[in-house]
Amino acid sequence: MRNLSILTRICVLAAAGLPVVSCSPAKPPEEDGFRVRLLTSVTLSGRWERSAERGLGLIAAELDADIARCRAAGSADQRSRLRALGRDGVDLVFCVGPEVESLVYTEAAAFPDTDFVIIPGEIHGANVGSVSFTPEEPGYLAGAVAANLTEGAKIGLLRGAGRPWLERLETGFTAGFRSINPDAEVATASGLEGPWQLTAIGVGVALYATDQVDPQIVAAAHDAGLLLVGADPTLLDAEPDLVIAVVEVDVAEAMLRIAREVRDLTFTGKVYAFDLGSGVLDVRLNPRFSSPGQTGDIREALERARSEITAGWVEIEELGIGR
């Protein structure tokens, strides 16, 4: 890619996901086109990996890129694979997984012709970028929606496994709920008993704050009569009778935008921050709960909350926007 040669082949992705293939170049560097790799942990699964796979698909289709995904088992293997990708002169490496930030930061400088991007992350260097989201903002929208569908005085947070971004999502959700019900109290729960604990104290709608949806907990929410706001968009398609809305973080679109810069040689190491106005973050409503005449009209609540953020009426200190 650094000699600006472009191959004219298109990689076709299967709907079930990307094959795990060798991270070594298939052709000598001088014949290679735009090469993009995704490095993940062997143990990692959930929304971030699925979203990153879709991002590779977009990059392959639009930018005619040679793509592959690599899985690493532990930090030593991650380090080895990062070095191999750098030595091979791969143009762009997206890194998803725990503890990858420090590894990339220490290894990337040795390979200035390869750009590394961490998802999600907060560091940057000459050839290192990070993708950072502002989950407080869609969380605020989701909280306002939830408050319009419940008469309870408690904010429900049903917690599961996931990355630190969920804490900021909860902050926004709480603020959005309190924009409708200022005196609401926060009630948290987790595990299989969590849905029952929340409904027992009057919670009708809860944010299911997890990157790895647990089917048993979802089933418990069904049995307990607890409606959910999902942090994983796939939950809405899987549970349309249970989920009133989901927070969407379009990782794939963020990856495509960054890949365009790398291909065009305009990439600069920085934190790529995406907020509600970027079109990468949003809240998707369940049509079943948002049709005209529904109690509270959650579509109207959603747009009103969106206007509050756009107009700057929401306290920045409260949401932590701009970190």
C-alpha cells in the first residue's frame, strides 16, 4: 500500500463471520494492495468482535482491501502477532481485546509503516489511533425512553460482563431517566436473580448493561416481567417482546472511516471520538413499543431527549461528555 499499488480483487465475507486465516502476506510486499487485519483475543466474544468483523467486510467491499482476522492467546501471543504484522508491512491493524492498549503502544513505534487502531481505546501515537465513543449520549436517550414506559420511581440497571464503556452508558441512562423523573433512585442487580430483584422493588424497565448477553438472564427477565433496554443491538432482533430499545454503536462504520484515511495516506495518530452527532451512535426503538398511541409515546421522548443534547441543554459535567 505504501507504494500506492491497488489490487482489484474483492474479498467476499460469509454471513456467519470471517474465516480465521494466516496473518502472513499471501504475496510479496511489492505486489500487495491495501492490507487490513483484525487482531482479537482467542477468548474474546461478544458485540465488539462481531462489529469489528462487519467493519472488515465493509472495508473489503468498498476499499478493495485484503483482509484477515488473527486470534491471539494471551498477551505474549498478542505481542508476537503484532510484531509479525508489523514486519510483514500490513497497512492497518485493528486491535480488539483486553490489555491490548499497552502492547500496541510499546510495539507500534518499531513499525512506522503500519498503522494500529485500538477498539475501543483512549491512547494515540505517531502511528497509533484509538476509537472512542461517547456512550453517555445514547444512554441519555435510552433513559428518557425507559422513564416514559414506567411509572416506577427507580432506575433499573441489570449488570453483566463487559468493558468499562458500560459504566458511562449507565451514567447517561440514569441522567436521561431522571430528566423525566428527577427523584428516581438507582437500583442495581446482576445474575439470574437480578430481574426478580428489580421487579420486586417496582422496576418496570432496566438497562441490560452487558457486552455478552446471557440467554438465562434474558429468560429470567421474561419470567419476571421486566422489560429491557439492550446494550447489544442483536438483542432487539432476538427478543422483540422483551426489549423496548437498544443502544447502537456502529463500530463497522467507524472502522471504515478510519480505513479510508489510512488508504489515502491522511491517517494521523489520534483518538477518533464519535458522539451522537457523528451518526455512529444512536438508539433504535422497538416498533411494537413506539407506535402512535403507546403510553408515554416513547418516540416523542426519544426525539425530545435528542434535541436536549443537540441544543446543549444537558449538563456536560453530569454526562462526562468530552472526556
